[in-house]
Amino acid sequence: MSDEDPYLWLEDVSGEAALAWVRERNAETVEALTGTAGFKVLEQEMREVLDDDGRIPYVVRRGRHLYNFWQDADHVRGLWRRTTLEEYRTERPAWEVLLDLDALAEAEDEKWAWAGSGVLAPEHRHALVMLSRDGADACVVREFDLEALEFVEDGFTVEEAKTRIGWIDHDQVWIGTDFGPGSMSASGYPLQVRRWRRGTPLAAAEPVYEGRPTDLSATAWHDDTPGFERDFVHRQIDFWNKELFLLPEDPAGPPVKIDVPDDAGASVHREWLTVTPKTPWLGHPAGSLLAFGFEAFLAGEREAEVLFTPDERTALSGYSWTRNHLILGTRADVSSRMELLTPGPGGWQRAPLPGVPPLSTASVTSTDPDVSDEYFHLVSGFLQPSTLHRGTAGGDGESVKQSPALFDTAGLTVRQYFATSADGTRVPYFVVGPEDRPGPGPTLLYGYGGFEISMVPQYSALTGRAWLARGGTYVVAGIRGGHEYGPDWHRAALGAHRVRAYEDFAAVARDLTARDITTPAQLGIEGGSNGGLLMGAMLTRGPELFGAVVAHVPLLDMLRFHKLLAGSSWIAEYGDPDSPADRPHLERISPYHQVRADGPAYPPLLLLTSTRDDRVHPGHARKMAARLREFGHPVLFHEHLGGGHAGATDHRQTAFNEALVHTFLWERLTPSN
């Protein structure tokens, strides 16, 4: 491919010519995949799963109430609502509706999507509500009164931007937003931190901190823990390096840097500073969890309490504070373990948190760390519907909600295998499918391989209905670039070493064939975002390994990704196309630049994206489809005009997408059916 890009015009997101091209491609895909009765049945099944009333309504505690956001067939855009613990324990809780997004969208003629909220403690009367237009990352902010159940006239209001905002007190917020030239990074995130006082113009908000022009972002927040009130600034240098500052009580004083490595995670809870180094530090290996007395650390003390030390098969998955305890999550060969840690005069005591079976995933969904030792945690597996537990650290627990079993698991089993990659690395993967199939069958392999995202066991009724219930086998690969085995697993595929992730994925594909689970003609693959880049790499690097490929909201042009929307924020993950040192390896892994007219035939490809994705530019998928069409390769393309980076903002769109994907895969991997 020449240096001149003939399809740059498709990067014009809302350009007339580009959207006309999109409509043509959409029509082709709709005609190719949606005309059968089977498509309509599958789409309806997906909608039934998404709208099922038995789904767990996940909650966050704010004061005496548990808050939830809910979408179903009658509330397409959704309801923000709340209830009490007593009601939540019942089979059908009574919910108080706070904000009806469908009604708001109709009244304002806007396609509003929920983007989150921040509620001011301890009164929990005022909220900062974030609303996205049709799923974009950028949102508007409005103050909401939780007693009057209406937006506050002349309250805190911010126009559409990738805003960062949080309460200080009733009359002040920390704000980072688009204040004009120089206030936003090249990736579109705020570089300025300001203190905004109620009743004053946003433009007059007091500047407190400003990141450098080359930084990714800057954010401030207020810790309102009684007795430990303080304010912090977070400077994000790039995706993997950052600095944390404590703001002094005297506004004239300089911020105090928390002296941890730039690539380490650091957080403060009450009297404790916890640090997760990604490279060896103070004699402790990467991936450890260390605790320090915060005031002693500021005074120069560096003696750590070691809460977790990794080994070659075990990694930290996360941790959450309650008021007096820490819940520690780890993974051994990608299966979850949980412990309860308690600091005391004699050191930290630990006890296992029960109820986590093998080959499953457990995670804390909510705590109330300033007030109580309550926690909610979720346990899920490929064939195990999610169960939400509630407990009090050190006390009894209870199962409060269980997802319904929405597909038949009879005759299905979960196994874990390990493939050997090109450099000898042992790569884990899970196989979910028929226990006694006599030979190879249709198989869908999913992967991601980047940004420290782990691929873990979890229940998906959509996959169960659309794939497993029809006799398919589903496989999830834990390739390098993720966090399955800690920071070193991620770093192994960083930058110029990206090909290791692709070699790992190819090794899993070959292992599936060698085990007679499937054949190349029956093996489909799927991934989104960075996983969409993985799909593009597999298409162009190993087309003979697969029978069909699906890529959602993908990165595909790795020589221009840094010039498109939030793309420059990922230079720390992939490399810099403008750097002579990085450009050669980026060109080699760039699917858009590796498409060839000759050579092995490419398997059929389905590309899905969204016009309103303001994170990964839809031009990636558009241009790839155009290039493949130019060379005569089989490709279908569909772009929702809304949906954001998730590809959909409501259950109707999601059901349509799922039906497209699984119709495409099933028809191409089982042509005789």
C-alpha cells in the first residue's frame, strides 16, 4: 500500500459522502444477514435476554438508599432509581424513580444516554448527573435535587465535553472541562483543574493545577471521609504513567507529590496509603500490594506492610476497602480467590472470603468505605449464573440476588487448557461446550490482549442462547497484553512486542485444532476495540487459521490512530507513529496497511462500528472495509448512527448487533446447516 491513503475521506465522521457510503454498506449487510426467519427469531431471543426482569439490578449505596440504573423493554433509555436494603432483599423491590431518561429524551428531543452520577455526602440530596448524547464519551452535566426530583435551576451545569467533575461541598466542585484553547489534551481530556463555586460563571472558576500540554489529563477529587478530609490531584502523564499530589490546606502552598513510581497505582483510605508497583520497588516485585501509614510515608518512612506478593501463576485482580477492612482479590491461573484483610496492632490478619468455586470470577461491586463494613460482591462462571452476595466484613453474608438461568447448560462443560506460544510461553484459555462431542464443531474464540484487561470466566446469557445452545463451542483466550498474570504479562506485549499477543492468539487457535475441538474452517474469532485490532491482525497475519472474523469498534489504521479522537492517549500502549523508532513495528501490525490483493484468501469479515463513537474513530472500520472491497475480499460492514464506543445504547440496538454477529458466524462456520 502506498503512503497516500485514498480513503481519508471516510474519516469525515458526519460528512455527506462518508455517510452515504455508510448507508450503502449498511443496506448490503442488512440484506445479506437479516432476511431469514432465523435472524428475527435470534434477534427476539437476544431482546428477551436483555429485557429479562430477573436480571440482577446492581446497586451502589449512598446513605440509606441503594441506587440503580435500569433498562428494559418499557424503559429503552432507562430509569435512575433507588430503594432500601429491606426492599432490595425482596423478590420484587419497590423502586423510587428519580429520573426517567425516556421521558427526558422525549421532552428535550435528545437521544440521552446515562453516563453516571455523583451524589454529595453525607446528606445525599444533591447529585451531579452526566448525560451523553447517543452514547458518546463526551457528556453534559446537570445538578439534580434528590428530594424535589428535578434539575436544580441555576445549579452546576456544564455543556458537552469530556468533563471531569466532583463535589467538594454543597457550594464547590472540582471541575476539568473545555475552557478553550490549551485546556484540553490532544486526546480530548481536561488538562486544567479548577475550583468552581456555586453562583459564579464557569469561566471564572479558580485555576488550581494544570498539566503539561503533552499530558493525557488532570483530575482532582475531594476525600470527604470524616476526620480525614483532604483533596488530591491526579496528573495522567500518559496511559501508564501518572503522579498523585496532596493539595495543602493553605491554598497558597504547593501540591505535595506522593513519592511513588510513576507507573504504580496509589490510593489513600483513612490512615493508609496502598501502592501497586508495576516494576520492582523497595525490594518488592511488580504486581505486589503494599500498605504504608500515610502520614509516616509523607514523612519519609518506606517500610511496607506486604499484603500480596505474586508468583508466576497468581496475580492481583483488585482490592476494595470497607471502613475497617480490605477485601483482596487475586487470580490463580485466571480463577478468582478472595480474602478479607484486617489491620491491627499486631499486623494484618487475613481470612478467606467463602463462596468462590473453581473456574469462576468474583469481584466486589460496591462498598461504603467511609461509613460501614458492608460489601456487595458478585460471583459468576461460564455456566454459573451470577450471584450477588452482601455481607459485613467479619460478619455473616447472604445471597441477595441471583441471575436466572437463561440458557440450557445440560451436557455442557468448562475446561481450561494451555497453549504454547511461539516463544514457549504458556497461554491459558477456557473452552465451554458439549461434554461428549465426538469430533470437531463450530467454535467461537474471543480475545482482547491489551491495556491490562483480563479475560475471565463470566456468565453471558447472550452467548449461551446465540451460540452454546445451538451446539457451538465458546473459547476465551488469556493472551499477553492483558493482566491475567499481572503487570509483566501486560508488558510482554507492549509497544514493539505487540506481536506476542498475536502469536499467543494464533497458538490457541492451533491448539484448538490439535485437540480436535474444531477445524480452521469451523473456527470463528471475535473481539472489540483493541480486540478489534487483534481481529484485524489475525485476518492479515494468519487467514488460514480461521473461517470467519468479527471486529467491533476496532482500531485498524495504526499509522494514524494517534491523530483520530482519543487515539493519542494510546501511544504508551502501542508506540508513536511519528517516531522513527516505533513506526516500523506499527506498520507491521497495522491491519489496514497489511491488506494484500494476492496471497492466501481472507476469511469473511464482519465489521461493526458507531458514528457516535468518540473514542475509537469509525474511520478505522470504514477504511478497512473500503480497502478489502477494493481488493475483492469478503467483508460486511455495519455502522449504527448512535451507540458510542459500546456500539449500542439500548437493548434494541444490542439485540440487533448480537443477531447480526451470530447469524454471520453460524452461516459461515456451519454452511451445511
